Amino acid sequence: MNNRCTIIMVSCGNATIKINNHIQTVTSPAVLCISQYDNFQCLEHTHLSAKAFHFDPWYIKACLKFENLEDSIPIDEKFVYDRNMLYMFTKHHGNFQGIFYLTPQQYVHINELMLMIGAETYAQSDDYWTCRIRRMLRQTLNCIFDIYVDQCKLKFYELSENTNPVTTCTDYIHDNYQNDITLSFLCELVHLNRTTLNQRFKQQVNCTCIEYLLHYRLKISQELLSNTNLKIDDIATQCGFKYSSYFNRQFTKCLGITPSEFRKNPTGYSMFEGEKISKL
């Protein structure tokens, strides 16, 4: 929705979703924080139960608008924390797309707040119902923000690798695997020649740059084969393969089984975890 942030509470079941070209299966209990900047699509779901609440940033603080949420834009210091709290919605990149998995205690607390927000929105019982919703919304955001901060601490060493050319390339692959990606482009991206870049990949992930791209695309295809009813030709296209025949050939070569056979028994094969795809 335009000019809105959205909290989605997944309380039951699971869904295969696509956020900004990232495809993954979300299993309850979880919270999704998305905004007008995100391209969100639910591809498939099973026994899914979810609730959502949309709000404009100014509902948190009157001075906050989408156009002044960037750090480079000065605002009153006392409102900086409130702006930082919206990073969960506005600063999606790489593997972080605003998805938070919850402990049972976190789920109970956030779900209770979401239920009360829904009840107040429906009842609108007196002149102060919007004030109560704002208070409960802040409590919800504070809780999710604590989870976000903890996750950022855990990712500290990964984030510190932003200057690593292999990390730069893999992040780009994760964001753009569905597009045409060439080795020449990735070399230009990190200012290395082909030999040096492939050596770095071999040292860190035990495969060449293009092998990593192929394996990542196959990993995404496995998720789609396992969790959606999309046609195999459509899966090939969504995963960046120009020709379904090439997709079938590479899938069979790496797993020793065709995509159709894999779909019949997806639990018999492991997902790509960074080094190779292999049978269990």
C-alpha cells in the first residue's frame, strides 16, 4: 500500500513468498515488516492464518514521513529512535527482507497486541480509540525492534564483510538471480579479473563464481518445486534460466534426478548449502 508500513503476523501454517525477488518459505510464528518500497507476493500457502495492520509513519510521530526517513535528512534528535525503529520496514537488503521468527513468548505477546489493535479498530468505542491503538502499536514495534537489534548483533561479523568481493558478488546474486548475470559483469562489480575472482570463490565457498550462481538458482528452484504448484517451465524462468531444457539438464546433472522426479519426493534430497547439492 502507498505511504504505509505493514505488520503481518503469521500465526499458523506456512507460505512461500517473494519479497523483492527473494523467494523463501515462512513458517509460523513469524512477523513480516514491509513498506511501500517492497514488492511482495504470496506464491503458495498451506493452512495459513495471518493478520495485518497498516500505518503511516506519521502515526508514530507526526514529524515522520517516508521522505525524511533517510539518515542523511536531519530531524530533531529526540525523534531519531522512532525513525530508527522504522528501519525494519524501510531498510531491506540482501538476506534481510523484514522477516522475524518468534519464540513462543514473543509470539504470545505480539499476537495479543495485534488482537487488541484489531478489536479497537473494529469497535471504535469512544473518542480515544486511536490513542489506544497508537500506544499498542508502539508496544508492538518496540518488541519487534528488540528482536531486530538482537539479529543485527548476531549478523555483526557478516555485515563487517561488506568489502569482501565474494560477499559482494553473492549478495548481488541473491538479489538478482532471476536476471541475466555474467562473469564479466561480476568482475566489473568488484574490480577483479576472472582468475582472481574465481580463486577467491574457490577459497571461500569451494566453487567458482558461475557455479555458485547456478547452485543458488537450483536451490531456489528446489524451494519452488517443493512448496508451489508452479509449472516447471515457469520455475525455470523465475530462477533465471533462459531455456527450460537447460534448467532440466543442469538440475538432473547436479542432483541425479529430474525436476519432475524431485517434485514427487522433495524430502529425499538436500538443499544447496554453499558448497554442493547432493543426495541424502
